[in-house]
Amino acid sequence: MGFNPISLFLEHISTLAPSRQPAKIRSRNSESIHTPRVTRRLVRVDSKSSDAFTSCWLTNAMQVFDAISTDLACREFDGKPLSNEHIQRILEAGRRCQSGKNLQPWHFIVIRDKAILNRLAGLMKGDMDEPLVRGAPLAIALVSDPSSEFHLIDTGRVAQNMTLAAWELGIGSCFMSGPEPPEREPYRKRAHDFLRIPANLNFVDLMIFGYPKRSRVAKHKKRRDLDRMVSQDTFGKPLSLFQDA
Ligand SMILES: Cc1cc2nc3c(=O)[nH]c(=O)nc-3n(C[C@H](O)[C@H](O)[C@H](O)COP(=O)(O)O)c2cc1C
């Protein structure tokens, strides 16, 4: 049977159906409550491939800026396991990330096994992250390949792709970096060995994922103001956009 956009469209919609909706948010300026916008736009991605994930139509997607604005570090989960479809979606978001020279210098280790999660948590030895890892239904260990000079920035982008794709499905996430330095180094070495990561590769960090235990309302993000992090033309020269305001 040839390419059938309608069946692919329907198939893709079924993979997008979120089991949870992200929390409603209150707009900082208007004080009105609104739910992240839902688009009905259909965007053709690739008509040549037969892969339902690449030959898909995007619909009902949360706006990217809404996802960025409402996603908060999520550390407590309701205990429900993530579906295979949702895990696949998160991994796909990582796989599709851009990378320097398209070297894709990354590898992902999916960990759902509670015994392995508990062993990893145990390596953190009393750090505040330890119970968080124990309480997560899913962790993904991000591994990078230092043979690419861009491996850390590329894998950081992977992490952000995964975070946003998860959040679109109502799944919260957080990095788990383990103990503070200098104890972090022994933890990282132990985790590297425990996960059997080859010696030439780099254990970047562990990300935990799950359906949030309670909905947190992102009134506004605790971030420095833009004018404290943006310059114009050269470092430290104020952006005229803010001077005019
Ligand atoms: C590289 C990185 C490492 C992080 N490590 C931890 C961690 O070890 N434990 C933790 O609870 N949160 C960790 N976080 C989450 C941050 O603390 C969180 O993103 C930040 O405080 C902002 O919180 P918010 O997103 O809820 O506004 C990490 C985030 C990043 C990007």
C-alpha cells in the first residue's frame, strides 16, 4: 500500500493525545487564567518517508513558547509509569536534535527498572537528589561523545528537546546532578561504571521524568530580567530596546 497521509495523520493524532494536561497558568500581566494555547494548524513535515514519526502532521501541539514558559523543574511524580508511546516520543525529540556537523554525539540510556533506579540513587549517598531519583518512574542517562568538540552543547540541546516534548505530553522532568562537588566526581565515576558506559564516552547527567504529583502554577519564572543578561553589539552595552521602553 502506498503513502496514505490520512491514515498517518490519524495515527499521529493518536500518539499525540496527552494523558495529562499541563497546569493552567495565570498570565503575569492580565491576571487572567489561560491554558496553554492549542493549535489546530496542520504542518506537513515530510511526505516522502513512510515512517509515521517523520511523515507526520503536527496538530493540537502546545505552542513552543507556552511550553517554555510553563515548564518548571519537576521533582515529585504520581508514581504512574510512562507509556511506551510517551517514552518513544521523548526519545524521538532527542534524536531529532540539531548538532554540530550533524555528528549526533550522544547516546541515551532509558531506565525504568526500579532496582536500577534505586541503585543509581544509592550512589548519590544521602544527597537531596537521592530520594528524587528513587521516586521517579523513568530516568534517562545522557551520554556524550567527546570526540565532537560540540558534545556538551549538543547534548544540552537534546535535554531541552526532551524536556519540552515531555511537557507537551504533561510529563515533568528534571536534571539530577547528584551531590555537590567534590563528592560529585566520585558519584559520576560510580554511575559511569554502574551504567557500563564505555570509558571513551562521557556521562553527562541523569534526567528524571514522570507525571507531576501536583500541578504547579507558573505565575512567572524566577529568572533575572532580560536587561541583565542581554547586551547590544558588544558585551555590556545596553540593548536600546529597553532604553526606549
Ligand atoms: C544542568 C542542570 C542541573 C540540574 N541539577 C539539578 C539537581 O541536581 N537537582 C535538582 O533538584 N534540580 C536540578 N536542576 C533543576 C534546576 O534547579 C532548576 O531548573 C532551576 O532551579 C529552575 O527551576 P524552575 O525550572 O522550577 O524555575 C538542574 C537543572 C539543570 C539545567
